[in-house]
Amino acid sequence: MGFLNLFDDNAREIRKYQKRVVLINSFETTIQTLGDDELRGKTAEFRGRLDQGESLDSLLPEAFAVVREAGKRVINQRHYDVQLIGGMVLHDGRIAEMRTGEGKTLVSSLPAYLNALTGKGVHIVTVNDYLARRDSEWMGRIHQFLGLSVGLVVHGLDFEERKRSYGADITYGTNNEFGFDYLRDNMVTRPEAAVQRELNYAVVDEVDSILIDEARTPLIISGEADKPTELYFRVAMIIPRLKPEDDYKVIEKERVVTLTEQGVRRVESMLGVDNLYEDIHTELAHHINQALKAQTLFRRDRDYVVKDGEVIIVDEFTGRLMVGRRYSEGLHQAIEAKEGVKIEKESQTLATITFQNYFRMYKKLSGMTGTAMTEEPEFRKIYKLDVVEIPTNRPMIRSDSPDVIYRTEEGKFLAAVESVIERHAKGQPLLVGTVSVEKSEHLSDLLRQRGVPHQVLNAKYHEKEAEIVANAGQAGMVTIATNMAGRGTDIILGEGVYELGGLHIIGTERHESRRIDNQLRGRAARQGDPGSTQFFISIEDDLMRMFGTNIMNVMDKLGMDDTMPIESKMVSRSIETAQRRVESRNFDIRKHVLDYDDVMNQQREVIYGQRRSVLMGENLRDNIMDMLEKAVKDSVSMFSGESTFSEEWDLAGLADYVESFYLPGTHVKTEELSDLSVGEVEEILLEKAKAFYENREEQFGPELMREIERAVMLQVVDSKWMDHLDAMDMLREGIGLRAYGQKNPLVEYRREGFEMFQAMIDSIQDDIIRYVMRVAPQVRNEVAEQPRNVTENRYEGEPSKPVHTEEQIGRNDPCPCGSGLKYKKCCGEKAKKKS
């Protein structure tokens, strides 16, 4: 395993693990004597010992020995000692840095088996569907031989397949699928519609790619773009037909407007719905409320102006236009519909999370890659993961030549081509790395012109990519690849290549991250094979432009032309210094994204936690009673003002308000509330509200009432949360301007975000009470999962180019616009006409 420095922290860690390797190896002779059934029986034995109180750590030596023996029998591969160390590092919740070709996939089988013994599930996370499928079939043979079930989660599975895969002992899948399934599970309205179990233990393959490179872009599920536009305009058309006082009452002082019972009936008639406060019409009722506010409480040229077809808020204190700011919870869209201008926010974020916050939810997280040490500070700070560098099984003998630097990009490419031709003539295989598809194609043209046969891959087709990369070590092969392409596939040297010097790597540009360059270098010299690398660079490269002025001056003084290179270790070190600066900047960018998402994450945990409690059948009666008590106190506080006694209040306004809010159809006489204190009025109203509620519970029965409460709560929470996500997006977009006022944007975002969240919680509770006191018992038939037409910003292989996918709506499914009509009779008909 090579020489270990006595004063190296990493070496000390490796020595600790080597002591346990000796213990694992001590089981090998005994384990070898077991028959297949006896070996398989070890799984039940281990689970029994866990039940008796043994720990996974105490089982590890023998369990690893069992997996090693199964690997020999099933796929004819025996884990090396260094692979056992890698497995222990993963089990300890750390990152194992293992060089290319050291067998990371086989390493993952060790902690996956051990942790799956608990029955809580293990997720093996890969970067694309191809690798997930390949590894589930390949390593799955070992696990299935030992009696464990194996699942696969890739794009395109139906619900039953997905649910079954998550129920397996070990589940292979991509980071996108795991993340999106988590978000979708927190949008379901029935517990059986969720697919994931508790997030227990994850092994992330290519951990730097998933937790670093893809961490800049959050996962987002968006609602159908046409839905809000259609609904807002439809509602805006009926609001002017309602009559003040008869159909709705405005309490301008409190900025409150509510429908009367007559108004509710008129709206239901105009919209063609039986009950506006039925749970399937929650969104529709929300639009009505916002449209009423837009019509009655918000005036053009006072609260907002319409400029160039855009509704712009007027600051109530300064009178200035607040460009880029928008009212939350759909109010801005309602005003846009009222004014007949384009509704700007036509799609809606339904759910979102960053990979950082998704993977930090696992009880235990680990990862493996060939290149993690350069990013260890970020792994420590964001994920609390440290990196252990695993020694190679055989000494690494790769030769890394200093960079060669040219004046122009074209001069660099021509020199790289000459180097390819020279080595290709001897039959040595070459892998040429580029930073983009465009530059791959340019290099391909140059080689074609010189008659050099070659293969080009750019990570578009994973299966083809794996095949091309696997053959890249054969004699005479020339392969051009974008730097990220081909990971997860070993390059095995062909016959006679060893004597030619092994695989030679040519890099045609330094990446902004040293890690990506190291990935390219790592393709050569696997498992003690010979190999060599060299980078060709030009002053015109992006990285060089950042700091290359001095080098250009040197070239000018020496009178060097485009064909004359500089080859200097000092220059190579200077480039690495520049890369460190860029890496630090990129870390700051990712940290910035995370700092803001952390604010959202605290709110998301509250909402999703409450939602799960509701979903799993928690009895909500006590919650409703608490909300009812708060509603009563808030309503009295709203109308009492500074006065202690009720004769000084607007008692008529209070009576109207409580009738429209939590005592529908009940006439509250002002005389009942006269000459009483705040506490006495609260007591009377709460008594009436509880009596009204209990009457409904008696009418429907406790079981149906609990079902009504659950359905209403889920609908209201989902609707308000989606509006809140949009509002937080708006806040985030404009918050940077606070820096001009000498304020910290992040501190302001936290403060205002908290205030908005509290306002949302209050609004949720109000709406829940409003709907629970009105909703009809037909809700029993309406709690089935509603189809959603959604778009996911999924990206796989090429993160910069999102691929959009949509779930299809059946012609006879309820229309997602909330009209209550079948899709074919509503938006489907309009879509058909458009096409």
C-alpha cells in the first residue's frame, strides 16, 4: 500500500483502518469454507445480532469478510485491502478519495450491505441513469446473492416501480431522482402516494460532481404556466359584478374585505361551483379573496401605477416606484388581471430545494471520488464531511509533464495536434481533454485534416460514452473528450500498450478548478499501469486572461511567435494559484446560494413537518380549537383598538366580520357584545364558535370531520406555501439593493423572510378556520390525489442545459386550473384550439 509518512494526519487515519483490515482478513479462511446457503444465512444472523443490541461497528469485520467472499463467488472480484479501507471510511460517514481505476464501485458494496442490515434503507447515488442502472445490476448481484433486495430509481419509472425501489434494502439512483422524489413526496395528499422512506444512509458516487459542481442550481418543480393567468383573468371578470355591502363588506381601516353569505352564493353561481369553500376549490376561493382586495383596497396611482404595461408598487412612505418588487400571495397577479395587463409571473414554484440541504437531511452521508482533497474545506464547512485519501493498491507511476504555453489558442491546438500525430505514429493510445463540445469539434476537424482516425465523445449519450472510454486504452486509439466525460468507466490498456508508455493524456486547457484537471490526469496510470500527461495552454484561454499579462510581456521581450512555447514549472504553479483563487470565488458563490436557501430550509422543515403530521392521520381537532381561539382573539383585537370596553368599538363591523369569518350564517347581535370587556367579548364569541363547530361535527360525524380537516389543511398549506415561495423569490431578487443603503442583504432577507413566514402562518390558520366552518361533507370523495401538470428543472450530464419534462393530464381528469370541470371541457379545449 505504499510508504506512509509518520507525521501525516491522513497516514495516521490509514494506520487506524489497517488494524481493522487485519481483523477482517482473519475471518477470510473461515468464511471461505461456508457453502452458498450458509454464506447467505449470515445476513439473517447479522440482523438477529443487531436485534440483540450489537452495533454495526461490531459486525463490520465479519460482514465485510462476507461481502468480499460473495464478490469472489458472484462477480469473480475480491476486494483489495485498500478497498476494505475505503469501505470503512464510507461507513464512518466520510469521503473516500480513491484514484481512478481503484474500484470505487466495488468499495461501495461493503458499507451498503452493512448499513442495509438495519432495514432502514441505503441509497447509492450516481450522476446519471446509465451508471445507476449498471451499478444496480453489477453490485446488485452480490447483494441479492446475500439475500438483500435491490431497487433502481431512474427517470421514467411508474409509481409502483418507484415505490417498490425505495422499499428495497439498497436503492441505486441519480441525485436528481432522489431530490425530485423528496419534493414530490411533500406535495402528495395521501400518505400512500409518497414513495421515499426516511433518509437513512447515502453513499454518493462522484461526490465532488454532485455535492460541489451541481450545488449551484437548486431543484425546482414549477406549476403549469397557463393556470394562474387563466384563473386570475376569469375571476377578475366577475368581481365588478358584485355589489358592495350586499355581496361583500370592506373594512378599510383594517384593510379587510370579506364576502357576505349572499356574495358567496352569487360567486358560486357565476363560477358554476356548488360550494366555493369545498377543498378542491381552495385555490379558487383564494383567487376570489385576492381579486376582492385588488378591486376594493388597492387603487391605481395611489398604491401602484401602470407603466409600460407593468404594475409597479408605489412606496407608501416615500412615494417612489418600487421597481422589481411584487405583492405576495397572488395579489400582484390579481391587480394585473384587474388592470388587463400581462401577468408577469405566469408559472409558480411548487417546491424547491438545493442539493446541499437535501443531502444534509440524511442521518449519515458519505461519498467517494478520485478528486476531493482540493475541495475538503467546502465539504467540511457545508456537509461536515472530511476526506480520507486512500492509498493505491499498486504504486502510481504516472509521469506529469509541466504545462506548455503558447501565445494564441490556434497555435496551442496545432501544437497539440502535432503531439498527437507523433505519439499516434508509435501506436500509443491518447485521450485528449477539452473544456467544451465546440472545442472538441474544432480539434476533431484539425485531426481529420491530418488524417488521424479518432473518436469524439461529449457526455451526451452515456452508454456510447462508456463504450468509447472503455476502448480508449487500446493501441492506436485517439479519443477526444470533454473533461467531465467518461467518469465511472475504467480505461484498460490493450496489448503492447504497456511498452509504449501506457495511455497519454493531453489537456488542451486548464479548467478553473484543479479538481477537473486532476480528473483528466487520473484517467491514465490506473492500478500501477504506466501513463503520462501534459497540458497545452494559450494566453487566450479564459483562465490565463485572468492573470497572464506578465507571461505575455515575457513572450514579447523574448520575441516569441505563435509556434514557440514556454515550458515552465513556475508557470504551472502560477496557474494553480489562479485556480485556487477561482475555486475560492466559486465556493463563495455556492455558499451564498446556501446561505439564502438555509433561510428557506428552516421554513420548509416547519411546513413539511406539519404537513407530514397531517398526512399521517394526526388528530387535528385540538389544532383547530387552538386556531379558533386565536381567530376569536385576533378579531376582537382588530376592532377594539386601544379601547378596553366594547361600547367604544365598531361592534357592527365586528359582528359582520365574525359572521363572514368563523360564524357563517349566524347573526351576531351587537347588543350581546355591548358594555363588556375584551375578555368577556372573546369568551362569548369563542363559545358561539365552538358550538357552531361542534354542531357541524355532530352533523357530519367525527370521522368525516377529521377527514374534512385534513383535506382542508393540506389544500390551504400547499396553496399558501407555493405563494410564499414566489414571494421569497421576489424578495431574493431585489434584496441585493439593500447594500446601497448600508444594510446586509442576507440579514435583511432573514428578517423580512421571517416576517413573511409568520404572516403566511397566520393566513394559513385564518383560511383553515374559514373553510372548516363552511366546507360540505362531499369532501369524502374529493381527497384523491389530483394530477399535477408540472415542470422539473432536471439536468443530467450537461447541467447548463435543463431538460423539461411534464406529467400528462388525462382528458377526463379534473382540470388543474381549479374550475371543477373536466380537462377536456376546460383548458384542454383551449389548448386544442390553440394548436
